[in-house]
Amino acid sequence: MAEITTDALQQALLLLIQDSKESRKRDKIRFERLDQTMAESQRKSDEQWEKTRQELEKLTKETDRQIKQTNKQMGELSAKMGTLVEDLVSPDMLRLLREVAHLSEEVDGLVNVRLKRAYPGPRTNGKSQMIELDAVAECGEYVLINETKNTFRPEYVTDFIKRLTQIRDYFPEYRDRQILGSVSSLRIDSSVVTQASHQGLLVFTVGEGLLQILNEAGFQPKRF
């Protein structure tokens, strides 16, 4: 067996140390490359996320704009439909008022639509209280006030009754007149007809070009 000299051991140790240094150097290079790869991947991921976020923000803004535009168009359409129904109802109100109040055709009458009147008394918080009426038919000693809706809901009846009790406060010229109330629509549910009738209101709907009374035969409207 050959004797291992000190020089040989030193040489082997130097080679081992050198190999260890080279190995650490290679590992360092690999780790640096791995860090660079991960950093690049993260950068691309961040860029993609930012791009996606911007696209989502743009899409959200466009969706909000379209919703607002649609709501505006629906509101305009609803308003047009409301005035359309009012325009269908108002021309025939005088005939129905004469029929309900048993007035002669010779008694003069008139119909006004979309009336607004400020409260003649003191202002509330510096602002005038306003009342708006869809249509008002006057004939003889009678005044018929009509509320028109595209779709008449039960809660509208309650609100209308409240406003009818305030009419003379806003229209002093009606103080000595007999005031009747009516509700109208292109179609009114039977439950609304029943509720309105119990409150003393006439109920009209448009049929065959003329207004038709939906109250039961013999119905007597309330004088407000």
C-alpha cells in the first residue's frame, strides 16, 4: 500500500476546497437566475393583473353608463306613457262628470290637465308647498279631479285621498263646489277598483275609445 504524503493530502484538500467554491459559485448563479426568473414572472403577473384591473374598471364604467342611460330612457318613456294616458282620459272626463252628477249637456264645463298650484299660505322652511293634479273637469257646481297612472297600485289610492282633502286649501275657488275624485289607467286591477270604490272614488279605464266606469252599478261617489 502506497504511503500518502503530506503534500498529497494538501493537494487533495486544495482540490476539495476549490471544488466546493466552484459548486457554491454555480449554486449562486442558479439561485440568481431563479430569482430573476421569479421576479420576471412576478412582473409579468403584476402587469397582467394591472391590465385586467384597468379593463374591468373600464367595463364597469361602461356598464354603469349604460345602466344610467337605460334608466333615463325608461324614465322618459314612463313619463311619455303617463302623459299619453292622461291625454286619452282628459277629453272624456266632462262627459262622465255630467253622467255621474246628472248634469245637462247645456251646462257649460271645461277640462284642465296637469295643473300645478302653490299653497297660498305661509311657506314651510322657506319653500312653497306645491300640489299637482293630472286633470280637473269643472261643470256646474261640480269639480272632478282625476289621478292617472300607467299602473295603479293600492298605495296610490291612499295618497290621492290625502291630496283630495287638501284641494280647497290650494284652490279656494273650489270652496263652495262639490268635489269628486277619480282614478284612471289603461288597466286597473279589481283589488284597486274595490279599494277605490270603498274610498268613494270613481274608477275609469279606457275602452273602445271612450272612458268606462268600473264601479258597480248604482255607485255613488263621495263628495270631498
